[in-house]
Amino acid sequence: MLLQQLINGIALGSTYALIALGYTMVYGIITLINFAHGEIFMAGAFVGLFLVTVLKFNVFLAMAGAMIFCMIMGVVIELIAYRPLRKSSRLSALISAIGVSIFLSTLALMVFGADAKGFPDTAFPVQQVKILGAEISTLQLLIIGVSALLMLALEFIVQKTKIGKAMRATSEDYNTAALMGINVNRIISFTFALGSSLAAAGGVLVGLLFNAVSFNMGLMAGLKAFSAAVLGGIGSIPGAMLGGLLLGVAEVMGVAAGYSSYRDAIAFAILVLVLLVKPTGLLGQKIQKKV
Amino acid sequence: MLIVENLSVNYKAIKALVNLSCRVEQGEIVALIGANGAGKTTTLNSISGIVPASAGRVVFEGEEITKTLPHLIVKKGISQVPEGRRVFAKMSVLENLEMGAYIRSDTKGIAQEMERIFHLFPRLAERKKQLAKTLSGGEQQMLAMGRALMSQPRLLLLDEPSMGLAPMLVEKIFEIIQEINKTGTTIMLVEQNAHMALSIANRAYVLETGQVVLEGEAKELAENPEVRKAYLGE
Ligand SMILES: Nc1ncnc2c1ncn2[C@@H]1O[C@H](COP(=O)(O)OP(=O)(O)OP(=O)(O)O)[C@@H](O)[C@H]1O
Ligand SMILES: [Mg+2]
């Protein structure tokens, strides 16, 4: 049932795309792989869960709350862990990012424990609908719909708004952007806020999809989304969207073809393949050294 | 208008500027000439706040700006056309100009400014929607200049506007620089093309290994035998 698998793949892939966007935008602007991005996604899932179970928010409000929380979290992480290292070597910032990542997942382990937690059944009524012979759950529709909406909004911000244009200018040429009167530090904060909020939405959606929120969920999802960003071409926003979707579909198809025990390996096999064959990814440009 | 006092800049172990002093008066065109690596770009970037000074100070309209951040220096009225144009290649001509007007929010004024720039560079008007990377070298230079003018600077820093352009185009660009100056913008011009630079400048400084070795009226420098030998190819 090809259509069925395709839709399953797109739903899963949308969540990868949402996370991958944060990797690619941050890389585009400061050439840093933000290793803590997966943990921001995890934090988003926990905040969403908290808002639904404790404060009885509906999923949409919970998602909005998680997005705002992670926006602030992303900005603060950049401020304290990356900005002081801006002029140091890339490696220092990368090590700092790995440190933040370990710190956050350990903190989550201490606060929430090792067991995965699920959303209550009432959080979102899941029903199956038949479309063209394929069984689709309302949850999958929610995931695809919300992701599409967020990505459209992102595309609008980046292409049409003043701050979005400044973001593109800064990612092309940091110093020249400053010569335009652009406060590049503010643009970098804004980029972290955008990327982190998308990851938070992804966290809530993934939490619902697998009905599991756990301290280490950021690791695997983060690595896969990173692979998606590389597949699409790191630094390219449309690339991250495409890479996420392709990876989701590939994973679901692989499982459907009987390789379910290799489920998590599929993304990494693709990552290695891309790095060997076309390191700039599908939509990426030549990798330029930034000054 | 601009006073640079005993400015020193180091890139790690390299001393790029050593105790450099110069000044620019309101309404002038001041040229900075010198060989490759003399420190011309470094001087402009230090004024713009892109590279930090290790000693000395920069004063603009009576206010010290030595440690001011680059984007705030633009707000104070200094704009730079960087060496090698550095247009935003993946953005359209229009978007490049919008970036030049980043510090402004008066929509009407920005639109008027853009009209003025299209009047100055009709080529840009024809290519509004094109990506900057599809422009020729000369058109990119025009775009970089137009972009810098969008913020209505009182002082315009130009870094080698003639670089890589055909002689005809160089003349055209220099005419436009004079035109910009006549409408009230003070100009600091860095050039390797000393001949052209001295022909339009009021005063000039000659730089060698990060130091000013000669300064004076542009006309006098153009007559100076040393300058003629070293920079005018005689
Ligand atoms: N980012 C940098 N890192 C290290 N050294 C640098 C850097 N930029 C410039 N320099 C050095 O500082 C000195 C002055 O360079 P600068 O670019 O200011 O010269 P210039 O007069 O503009 O030369 P050109 O005419 O070639 O543009 C040179 O010795 C150069 O090698
Ligand atoms: Mg130079």
C-alpha cells in the first residue's frame, strides 16, 4: 500500500523537517552545528506535556507555550554558551554545544526520571479517516498540517519581512551585514529563536505521535534531523524541508520493506552516502569559508 | 568631521596600522593611496568598527566612535562601500538596496532615496528584480554604492571602487563619486588607481606599511616626484 506508507513517511518526515530547519538556519548564520538543538526539541516536548497534563491546555495552546519557552531557551543558550566563543575556533563552539547537550539531557533525566511519559488519550482525539483507500489518523493530519503551516510562516518571515531579509544578508556576509547597520547579534538571537520554536513544535508533535516523551528523545531525533539537514544541503532552508521529508519517507519505506530492525540506521546510511557522494547536499551551495 | 588619531591595528602578530593619523573635513573628497597591503582597507574597516583598534582613537563629528559597534556607526552617519563590492549575491537588487536602508523606517523617505539612486544608476532600475550575482562587475559596484547611499550617510567610505573595471567604466564611476560629493556627502576614497583618485580629491594621504608617509593637497601630491615614481608609474 504505497500511498499509505507515503503518508506515514510524510508525517514522520515533517517532524524531522521541523527540527532540521533549526540546524540549517543556525549553521547558515554562524557555521555552527548546534548539538544542543535536539535537547531543545526534547524540552519542547516536556513543556507541551506539562501544559497539557498539569495546566489542562489543549494541544494547540500547549504547542504555542512550548514554542515560546524554547524560543527563550535557544536565545539564552546562544548567549551564554556560543556568543563568548564567537571569535574562537569553530571547534571550541562545537565542544560547548556538545556540553550544553549533555547538560540538558542529564538535567531532564534528574528532573523527570528515566521513564518515558505519554500524553493522556484526551489530549488529542485520534480517529482513522479513509482517503483514497489509505488509512490516515487525525494525528497524522495534525502533524502534516501544523508542520506545513509553520514552514509556510517561516518562508514568509525569511523572504518577505525586514528581519528575515537581514537574516539572509547576515548568513551571506556577516561583516557586510554589519556595515548596513544590521545588529548582527540580534539577528543571530532571532535565528536561534525561530529554529528553537520550530523544534519545540516538533517535540510536541513527536511526543503525540509516539505517545512518549523522554529525557533522551533529543539524541536520536536530533541526529536524524541533522542528517536531513545535510541531505538537503546544510544552510539551505528549502533543503532542510526536503531532506526531512525524504528521510521520513525513506525510513517508513525501509521499515515497510522489512528492514525494521535497521530503522534508525537508514538515516545514518543516507548521511554517510551524502557526505561521500555530494557533501553539499541536494539543494546546498558550494561550501564557502566564512570570515 | 572625521579625525583619526594615532590609530594602531594588529591582526594577531601582524601590525597592519601603526600610529596612523588623518582627518576629513566636511564636504571634502580625501584620497588614501598606497600599494597592496599598505593598510588602506584596514583603516576604513577600523573607522567602520569592523576591526578593533589596539591604540588610538577615531572621532566623528566631535564624538569618539573608536569602540562603537559597526551597526551603530552606520546610524551615526558613516557608510562604507567595501572592497570587492560584497553585494548580497543571493538577494535581488531591490533587496540589496533595502538592506542599505536597514537603519531607516520612514517608508516614504526610503522610496524617495531609491528613486534618487535609480536616477544616479539607471542600470540598477532596469535590473531591480535580478539577483545581485547575475550583475556585471560594474553593475555590482553601482549596486554597492547605491546600497551604501540608502542610509543617507554624511560620510561615505569607498574602498577601491575602480577595482577590476574597464577604463571607461572607471571614469563613469569617478564622475558619479564627484556627483555624490556635490550633493553634500563627504567622501573618503581608497584607491590603487592613484591617478584617478588624485584627480578628483581635495587632499590625499599616502600609506606605506601601515603609516602615513606623505600627505597634502591632491594637486601637489600629483606633482610630487616620489609619488609620480611610486604610484603614477613614471
Ligand atoms: N584579516 C586579516 N588577517 C590577518 N592579516 C590581515 C588581515 N587583513 C589584512 N591583513 C594584513 O594587514 C595588512 C594591511 O592590509 P589591508 O587589507 O589593510 O591593505 P590594503 O592597503 O587595503 O591592500 P590592498 O590594496 O591589497 O587592498 C596586510 O599586511 C595584510 O596582509
Ligand atoms: Mg584593500
